[in-house]
Amino acid sequence: MDIFDRRILRALQKDSQRPIAELARDIGLSTSACHRRIKLLEENGLIRGYAAQIDRTALGLKLQVFVEITLSSQAREVLEAFETAVTRFDDILECHLTSGHADYILRVVARDMNDYADIHRECLSRLPNVASMQTIFTLRPVQQWRGYPIRDAD
């Protein structure tokens, strides 16, 4: 990956809807060279797809929570059963295996506290082998996701 590939990735993370001609001009490439590089970045798996950034609050999802999960055991079959179950619930946006006092951290959004109570009852409480669960309510975002840092080569 060279400086032009990094410029392309930075620009696409900010706005993947820009016309290629505009993108190429801004990073100092011809349109065809820029297009060719984007296709190679896609083929090599650096660009996995394109998506719209949706405002969750505009969808009515005003409550965002992180849920720390500790399982009853660290046995492989316990971890696998939990991870399989997590993928069955659309209300669980993200699940990360972690180190530290919790085994997993989940990210969940809900319309309000009543909606979260329903998600807790119908989804989270049905996850297998959970020994303890702690919900952390976010008050407000301080820094939102802006993309991965793409640093210049040393």
C-alpha cells in the first residue's frame, strides 16, 4: 500500500459517494488510475463494502447501552454456544470477546427504557451460560466513529 492507496482509503471513509473523478483530482491521480486502485483495494479485501451512515436517533433509537457479560465457564463449548446465540438477535449490534473482568461486551440500541427492558427480557436473558450481566448506559457520545486511522508509512 502506498501513499495514494492510503489517501483513497482516508477519502472513502469520509465520503464513499464522491465521484471518482473528484476523488482522483483531490489525491493527485488520473480517474482511470484511481478507479483501478479502488478495484484492487476491494479485491484485496481492504475495502469490504460501502454503507450509509444512519443517524440512530432519527430512527427513534435514542438509548445506546453496552452490556458486559460474564459466562459461567471458559470452556470452548460454552463460548461457542454463547457466540452462536448472540448472532440470532438483531438487537445485539456488536459483540466483542474481551479480556478483563467481563468475557464479552455487547452494544445494543433501543427506543427507550421500556424498549430496552423488552430487549433484556426477550433477548439478553435468553443468552446461554450467562453468570452475570452489567448494563452501562451511555449519556452522550463524546467522539463518534470516524473510521480507522490510516497512517503514512514510516
